[in-house]
Amino acid sequence: MAEKLAGQGHDVIFYDNASTYEPLLEFYENCPYQVVRSKENVGHLAVWRSGLLDGYKDPYVVTDPDLDIDGVPDDWPDKLLYGCKIHGYKCGLGFIISDLANVQKRQFFLEEKESWTVIEDGYLDCKKDTTFAVYTCNDERFKVDVVGGISTDAPYVTRHLPWHLELPFVRKKDPHAYTVDFNDEMCHYFQNAKKMYCTSLAQRGSHIPRLIREREVMLLI
């Protein structure tokens, strides 16, 4: 993601929430991007709570790192900035949900999508949290709650990779689903993430704890 955005001419800044994953720390030491390191994990609103954006007046993007934006058209800034004019201050990229590996989650989102109002061609009344979104203001309220705004529709959509995890213990599988492996990086993140900041862990019926247990067994074998 960072490479794509930097290639488009954007300034990329990593805000690190006291990470302990060694490969990531090594990446920071050698990457060409600015890295801001926090001594403690202050959660998903860290960018605002840290004061990093205090006094900043220009539009900016904040995003979680676990997205695949490869298919998003390069003119996304214009699309999201126009969405900010419609909403007032925030517009984010929508999600691809038609090829989720978790059939139950896919059905849930497809049913939920039916309730989303089309505000204007290409824009949906679907609130965003800390996934990829443009903000046109820096408000004190963001230090408490950042959920809001609207979303773009296809082709300005991205994949939230934790929703696409391969689930080896699920019998009913869709051969056309887009899947990603539950690798060391994913496992480390979910083992150390706080439920209050991670919806994939906090959601009832989450498959993540079982994926962690099964991976630990595989490593022991």
C-alpha cells in the first residue's frame, strides 16, 4: 500500500503503535518513509490522540494497514474529496464483499448493503471507522470516536484482508472466494491486539481464536 501511494506522489507516514513484531521493526529501519514511533499502544485513534495532526489544516488520509488497494483507480483523491463535500468532512473507500471467504460474513454484509442508501451515483451512506478515508478537518471529537462519513462504491473499493482469511476448518467453501493465508504476521497481530480496538476479534463467533490455536499446534508439530 505504502509503495503504491508513494508512487502516486503522496507523503506516507507510518504511525507505529508500540509494535513488537521484529520483521516490521526491521522494515522501519530500512524503509524510505517517515516513521513515528509510540512508546505505548494507545489504540486505533492513536494518530489523533498523539497530537500528530494538531494544527493540520489540509485534507489527509488515515488508514489501517491491512487493506489491499491495488485495484483502486489512481484518481481516488478526487473521488474521496468530492465525497467529503457531499458529507461534510469524511469519505472512505468501500469494501469488496462479494468474494469473502467466510460465506456467513459475506451474506451478512450483502444483506446489510441492501440498507445502504445511494446518496449520489458512486457514493453510499455507509459509515467508516479507521479504514482508508480522506478527512477534511481535524476535530477534537476524533480523539474519542471517528466512526462516520460515507463510502464510495465500485470501482473505488478495497479488500479488508482479515475478512478474507483462509478458514481450513470450514466445510462449505466457495472456490471463487479471494483468500489470504493466516501467516506469522497476522497471527502475531491478533495475539497482541486488544479486542476493544479490533472488530475481527471482538465480533461474536470470530474464527480468529481458533485460527491462532490451530496455527500453534501446526508449529509445535
